[in-house]
Amino acid sequence: MKLANYLNLNNRPIQLSLYLNRTESFREIIHSHQGIELLYVHEGAGRVVIEQQLIDIVPGTLLCFRPYQLHHVRMNTGQGQSYIRSMFLFEPSTLSQYLTPFPSIYQFSLYIWKDPYAVQVIRHPNKEEADRLLQNYNFRLADQSSQDATEENALLLISFLHYLKPIWESQSKAHAHPSMTVSAHITAMLQWIEEHYASEFQLSELAQAVHLSPNHVSYLFRKETGSSLTEYLTARRMKQACLLLRTSSLTVQEIGSRVGFDNFSYFCQLFKKKMGITPLQYRSQRG
């Protein structure tokens, strides 16, 4: 499994990938990124880990991942099961420039971007309608030229947010919650990692905190989340490192230490292995 982080939103701040069949090409990736991601599932079933939550995915599920929010999508693509999805990935500060004439949509964009209590998962009440809408958007994208890509993408995204707004508000008011089939043990494990990721990891300490044996902790975590404890812990640390590289003036060595890597050389090697570039190269792309 690979940790990935989208790096090109500075050059392409609004990216659309609509009604795409990912059945053959899907890979499980634990990642975070600087922008907002709206992921709509047309076909497929699976589960997503959004920081301390595990949520079941069914057709018609729409997920909103906030900037630098760690998430891990698992889809069941074996035994004839398909996965078709649409994705909107965008830098919210850039989108805001297009929303001046639309105050209500602007407020909605701020809600999904910054409200810590905002609903992040909805179940679309009319999947067929959403499928037709996003297929139509996809046809429009196929006809656009590279010169007007950002403007066209922005218009389609604004249109989609306008379409989503009443659905999102309705489910928020109804306190709709997606199906969560996660055990109390997994919730406790995720919370423990969130509180201790910057410290030296000891499986025995985690096991003691959740009142299970170390072997059972490792087994249960992989079974429920699809990743090992080490993979998830590394992803959580890298998420924080990326955030600090983009938003702070700390040295790379200080950042490595703050996220749990006392060995500076190892931190740099691991960062390049997971992200594809060095910490300094990543920092230079923050714009």
C-alpha cells in the first residue's frame, strides 16, 4: 500500500474526473491532500476510513474529504464487483474567487470546508438522477479545450454544489448518519493513534489501552481498516509532516522530530519513498 498526496493543485486548482470506471485500476491508498475532495460512488461497495471514523460505502454514497484530512478508501473489486466513481478535487480558496455572485453557494462551500461539525457523508436519495447529471458533466468535459479547462471545471463544480446543497442540508437537519459497523475497539485504537502518533510507537501500550492482546490488536485493525497499524501510523505522521511543511517555518529536521521521527535521515528517506519527492521539494511546491 502506498501513501500519496496530490501535489499539483497549485497549477491545476480544480480537477474533475467523472464517471470513471476504476474496477481494474483501483488501488488502496492512504492519503491526504491540500484541497477538498468530493467523491461520489456510482457503482461499488466498500469502506472508508476518515481519520477516526469507519464508514460503509454503497452506490449513491458521496464523501467529502477536507484539506489534509487523512482518508483510506477500500473498494471490493474482486469476483465481478465493479467500481465506478466521480471525483471533484479542488483548492477551496481558488473556488471562492468564482463564487462572489453566488452567496448561498459560497456559504455552503465554507460549511463543507471549515465547519468541524459538517456532515461529510451523504446517501443520495435519487442515484439515477445523480448518475445522469454526472454523465452529462462528463460529456461536457470531453468537449472542452485545454485553454478553458479551469473555467469550465469551476462552472461544473459550482453547478454540482448548487445541486448538492439542498440534499446536504436535508440530511444534515435530519441528523442522518451513514452506516457505521465499527467496533468500540477500533474507535479506541484510532483515537489512541491520534493522540500518540508523534511518540515512539509501542504495540504493547496500544494493546493495554484497548484491553486486548497485541496480536489481536494487529489482526483486528487490519481486518476492519484494510491497513496495518504501521501503514496507518506512517500515513498519519506524513499527513502532519506535509501540513507543517506547507504552513510553518520549522526546519525539516524539526518537523521530522515533531511527527515522531527522531532519525532525520530516516525521515527524509521515508518521506521521499512515500511522497516521491524530498521534504524540501514538497515545501517548494506550496506556492
